Amino acid sequence: MTASTLTAPRTAAAPARAGLGRALHAEWIKLWTVRSTGWSVVSMVALGAGLTTLVCALIAPDLAAGTENEPVGAFITWGLLFAQVTAVVLGALAVTSEYGTGMIRATLAATPRRGTVLVAKAVVLSAVLFVAGVVTATLGWLGGNAFLSAEGIGIGLGDDGMLRSLLGSGLYMAGLGLLAMGAGLLLRSTAAVVSVVLAVVFLVGNLVMLLPGALGEWLTKLMPGNAGSRIAMPESFNPMLLEPWTGFAVFAAEVAVVLAVGALVFTRRDA
């Protein structure tokens, strides 16, 4: 007669804790599996660098001849005016696409801590837009500066404000994306977010100039697009704007407020 052996009952393995590292990996995969991400980044580079090169090619003879009174440095990142649109679209889609497909419920099931989800989204989005912004500005500078240099008015990397503007372009694009992301947490609609953010950046930012006196001047300086974009230009068309780093600090504070309100709503509202 053989003695039976007792085996300990098997226990289910504890699920892996969904930490920030896993959340970052998940957000990176989700961002790049959406077709619009690739198209948005390509559009940013094509619009930003292409239009900067084209404008510099057209305006260089007039700048050299002195028939154009605008500062040369204001044109070297000119194309970012339109690249802003793609940054806003990508920032909106980082949030609204999940609400549109219902994937947000799966995301929160995998990572119940909503703060971790938001941090991961913000880090991945801002990193992608920062790199895309710097690459766009650099390619635009290389292309546009070739035409400016041919007229003897080129801007070197070591010239005042040039390196700052290249890195600042990445910072500004990342900030715009985060601004749109915060708005996405509040509105949950891609069309609504893009319309509202672009209206604030482009339309309202220019309309407040019409207000009389010091009120109009200060509101113009403090509008997100005007305050933030100055860091992306060696020189500005508008000398009334805030200094580059001062303006970016104001812009960053505005983005932080929108993100904070969006995060508060996100943590309290059902998915």
C-alpha cells in the first residue's frame, strides 16, 4: 500500500501592479497605433519646415535690399504658425480618441489609478511633440537659412536667440499639446477641443488687441498663443510681446491650470 502525498493547493498569482512604467509603455503603444499620430507628426514637419523654407526663399531678396522692414529672425521659424494646428490635433486625440472608441474603460481597468494614466499620457505626448517641434524648427532653419545666407543675411546657430528658438519650438509644441489634452479631458470631443483651442490661440489672441488702452495690451501679452510662441522665435514681429522665457512661464502656468481642472474632472467623472 502506497502512501498518498499531499500537495499544497495552488494559489492564483498576484496580478502585476500597474505602475507608471507599464502605463507609459501602454500609452506609447496606443499613441503610435492610431494612424492620425503618424499623419499629424508628418504634417507638422512638412508644414513647419516647408513653409519656413518657402517664405524665407520669397522674402530673402527684399530683406537684403531693405525693402522689407520686418526682422530677419521673425521668419526663420515662421512655418510653426501652421504647425501649431497639428500639435493641437494630436493633443486632443490623445484623450478624445479613447472616449470615442470606448477604450478609456479598458485603460482604467488596466490602470485604476487615474492620476497615473494622466501622467503617462502627458509624458508620452509632450515627449513626442517636443522632439517633433525641435526637428521641424531645425529643418526649417536649415532650409530657410540657405536662402537667407545666399543674400548675406543668414542666421547662425550661435546668433542671439537661435538655439533657444529651436529648443523653444519643441517646448511650445509640447505645451500646445498638453493644453489640448487638458481641454480634451473637459470636452471629450475632438472637434470641440480643436475648435476651442485654436480659437483661443489664433482668433481671441488677435481680437483682444482691439481692446482700448493698457487692458488690450496686457491681454494680448497674456493670451496663450502670444505668450508661448515668443520662445520659438529669435525675433518677433510684435515687439509688444513678453520676453521669451517670461512669456513661456505665463503660457506654462495657463496650461497647468487647464490640465489641473481637466484632471479634477477626469478623476470625478465616469468614463
